[in-house]
Amino acid sequence: MNFRIADTFTDSLAKLSGDEQKAVKTTAFDLQVNPANPGLKFHKLDRAKDKNFWSVRVSSDIRLIVHRTESSLLLCYVDHHDEAYRWARRRKIERHPKTGAAQLVEVRETVREIEIPRYVETETPAPVAEAKRPLFASMADDDLLGYGVPPEWLDDAKHVDEDSLFDLAEHLPKEAAEALLELATGGIPEPLVTLGEDDDPFAHPDAQRRFRVMADSDELTRALQYPWEKWTIFLHPAQRKIVERRYNGPARVSGSAGTGKTIVALHRAVHLAKQNPNARVLLTTFSLTLAKHLRQRLTRLVGADADLLERVLVRSIDEVGIDLYEAAYGTPKIPTQSMLHALVREASRAVDAHRFSDRFLMTEWTEVVDAWQLDTWEAYRDVARLGRKTRLGEKQRALLWQIFDRVRVELSERGLTTMPTIFASVTEQILDGSLLPPADFAVIDEAQDIGVAQLRFLAALAGEKTDGLFFAGDLGQRIFQTPFSWRSLGVDIRGRSHTLRINYRTSHQIRQQADKLLPPELTDVDGNVESRKGTVSAFNGPEPCIRIAESPEAETAIIAEWISARLSDGVQPHEIGVFVRSEAELPRARAAVGQAGIPMVVFDANTETTAGCVSVSPMHLAKGLEFRSVVVAACDDEVIPLQSRIENVTDEADLEDVYDTERHLLYVACTRARDHLLVIGVSPASEFLDDLLDGIASKS
């Protein structure tokens, strides 16, 4: 007998108390071991539309809803007695007549019409609003069925308009909801897989999004330990084509926050390892924290497959560079940022270059001289300085080179090796064949924040190889790297770039508001365009709340009240994140969470979310994090964009990149939220809040 669990079961389980969850898990294990155990009390639900629904007694008040047939047992839902029975009476599991997929369908007749209350009585007849045109009235029933719409919902689909589309989507299976949302925004959804009459409906790719076979108790343990979306690592059928395609050069997948780029990257790495049994695949990203998250997801995806776990190498890109350097030259002595600052400052004073600010000198060293590994005056004189907008004449460059040459000499004399130098050294060793590459293929997540020397290394590793390089990233989330030309380093993705359009992580309301921080299209230095047009969220949610407080004390009170309200809604403390621009604003975040009376954990690069604790973090550590509810606090004028960055700009042209990365930071923080978002600052608030407030009313 196949033993399965549904996503609705894990979602409902998460809403129970800790003791209730323990009891449910015990019952689930008993069912898996022996569904016919006489100690398990089954009760047939006679009033349910689906005659295969049964309840199983967990405790005096908790009931587990299962779907039982001769060949399978499916855990569907768990709740207190009345709520569990009510849920079962409004659902049925059936095979879709067109696609053949097993679907959990909400019974149409139970859905109530939404009544719009009249708040003002008046004798003057209100103007009659022009009825909005149904979106899919002209579509044939067979076409709608082909997108997975259940037969009993066809009439609703034919009459839905743009105002009621999200309400309808909440009642439909995911594949049908996503298809209608994409159609409504002018897209053309990918055709769904169609099974034969004798095929298992639970084997359909879309059925596997909601139903999972539990092969053994270990797999069930993992399923009950993690939320559904973090455990399944589901790959959408449209994404599978990107994952499994062969590319005759470097390829890239892009998309706004929450569209599944990391999932695609993860599956791409596993796919390459499976297709090339003797090959090693490097799955990498720019930070240790993100690499750790990738490693956890890989383990959940491949389980106990020791061969795949060994051949898919998950490391941060800097870890890879250091390991290779150690193998060739020994352990490098890497200078800290404060050490580099001191060296640049000393060299500047030695040549009396007071006209240049310390920040400008440091960024010029980091983003031009060190990044591109310029080692002569002629190289610096002639460099195009891609990504640096400040215009410099030859006399200015000559003075600057005196500074940077002193820094280079000082680093050498002290035996210090910067990360770009490490990558330049190992790249040279790989190109001349004296160093064995760490992998045959490379998959790079959050690629928009990969640096010049790192990309040059990746190009040497596998740039010209079929399927050699695969990038996943979003220009709108670039927060660490100045733009530069990939093509100049031998990485040309033209004709091999794909954009993901469906957002699975962030509600329509939050995504729509966050997108106002960015232009609808972003273009990289090589002219490749990433468009946010046509992106849709797969679910609806409350409107985000944008607040401007009169004082820090008022901000603290508002945040504390908002967090308390989310907890009352059933959100767990570890499902709440609070972000601020930098470490300087962390005390304000801690004060707000403290006033709410909730334990908290303050993030650094190695911190994990902790059960029972609200997570507090600077925005630059937000990458890879997801929360049901998010507060973005301290969004004051001169905090974001950060005033110190603006004051250190020596050319107005450089302001554009400062503002861009500051906007990207706020965008990243806002899009960590799934359901609830509060963005707040103290008056005078950040100018970025004007964009977020566009179209909604603020509260002061």
C-alpha cells in the first residue's frame, strides 16, 4: 500500500500546538507501520462528498483526515474535531478528466458568494460602474480543462474578471491558478502533462506538487520536521525544461525574488551529476550562509544518495578559491577590510593625495585595481573602469596609481594575498594545466553578486564546455558588486537566458508593492535585459502596511503591536523576521521585539532561525531567508539610502549606483515576506517609502 502525505496535511499540522503535533506525528508513524492496526480508530465520514475520506482519532479532540483506498493511504488534514470534519466535507480527491492528475478539489457548492456591504444610505442613486469584462469568457472549456481547471469550476473561470481573479485562484489547484494568472497578464502557460487512462494519477508532475509518497519512516520523519515548501524542493514542470536542456555555452536563469531561481539551480546541479555519472558538479554562491542553505536543500532533495552528495560539491565561491590556492601555494594570509583600509589610507598620505576621499580610494582599489588585477601603470591608465562612473583624467590616474602601487608593494612585503589575487593565481594554474579543476560543471546561485576575479575563474573552469556554466540570479537583487561586463571575461549568455515569471514565495500584494522600488526592466553591462513584466504571484494576501512614525518610541510601539497581532493570527515567532539597514539600527529592532515580549535571535553570517524566537537582521544578511511575516524597520531619511555612502561619492554620476544598490537592499528585505509586511520609518522617512506608498494610504 502506498503511504502518502498532502501539502494540506503539513500546513495544518504546523498550526497545532507542540504537544498536539507530537501526538499527530505518533499517529502518522503508527499508520505508516500498520494502517490496519486495531488500536487506530477509523471513522467513515458519511456526510463527505468523497466516500474515501475517513477520520482517525489522535486525541479526545484532534482528528486526522485520511483518504483511504485499497492501494493507498493519504494523510490529508489534521485539526480539532469540528474543523477537521468541516474541511473534509468541502473537499474531494479526483482524477482530472483532461490531464489525468490527482487533484484535491474544493467542492463548488460550499463556496459562498461575497457580499459587498452598503456603508452609506442615500437617496441619490450611485453611478453605475461599467461592468468589467470577464477575462476568459471566449476560451473554450476544453482549453481551460487543459490548464487543469476542475470541471465544476469552469463556469466560475469563464466569468471571473481582474478584481475577482485572485479570489477564484485561492479555490483552484495550483497548476490551474498559475495558468489563469499567467493568461491574465498576457502570457501563454506551458501545456500540462496529460496522462493515459491507465496511468497513476498521483504520478502526474502536478500531483507530485501536493502529494508525496513516504517510502519509509526516515522519509516521513523529514517530511514532518520541515514545512512542505522547504522539504519537497518541488520543481515546476515549466522549470524542468530549463533544468534538463543542453546548452552549448554559459546559460542563465533570471527572475524576481521568489520565482524559484535557487530551486532551478539546485535541480540543475543534480541533473548534471545524474547525466554525467563520473563528473563532479560545483554548486556555489557568493556567501558562506547561502552555501549552507544550499547544502541543506541538497540533502533534502537527494536524501541518502551518497554518490550524488559526494559528486555535487556545495561551497561558497571563496571557499573554493582558498582550497585550490592552499593546494598549490599553501595557506594564504588574507588581509581584513580594516587592514586594507589602513594600507590605502597610509599610501594616500604618503603621496599627499588628500583630494580623494578614503571611501573613493577604497572602492577604486576594490572594484578596479584589485578586482581586475592591474599590476602596471599602463594597465591602470588604459583600463575602461567598467562599472565606475567617476571620470578620471590621466594626471588623476597617475596620482592614484602611486597610491595603489604602494598598496600592492606593501601587501607583497607583508605576505598578504587578497581574494582577487587568490583567484587570479588559481585561474592561471588551471589554464596552464598545473592545477586540477575542482569540478567538471559549475552552477552558480545569486550570480548577480559574483565578482570579476571569481567569474574569470569560473570561465577558466568550464566556460567553453557544453553545459559548463549555469547561472541563477536577479539584477534587482544586486547589492554587493559593481556592474561589469561578463562578455569581456568570456562568459556570453546571449541566446541562453530564461526568465521565471511565477512567484511562489511572496503574495501578490507584497510583490506588487516591492516591485515599485525597481524599474520594470533592468539591463546589464552587456545589454542583456531582465524584465519584471508579466510576473505573477501564485497566491493572494493582505495589503502591506507602510507606516511613518513621529518618533522612535512610536515606531517601537507600532512594531510591537503589529508583531503581537501576527502572533494572534497564528504566526509562530520563528516565522517573523525584522530587518534594518545596518548594525547601527539593530538597537531599534531589538527594542521593538523586546516590547512585544518575544524572545529574539540577532543574526550574523552564521546564525540560523531559532524556534520560538523572532529573527532580527541587517538587510545585507537577508538573502536566502524566508518568513511568513516581515518588519522592515528604521526606514528613515539618511538611513536608507545610507547618508555616509552618498557623502563619499566624488562624482554625481556615481550616485546612480549608490541609489540602485540601496533600493535593491530594501527590495530584498521586503521580498523575504510571504504573507505580511510592515515597512516603517520615523519622520522624515526615507524617500524610498514614497515609491512604496504609491497607490496605498499611509498611516502616521
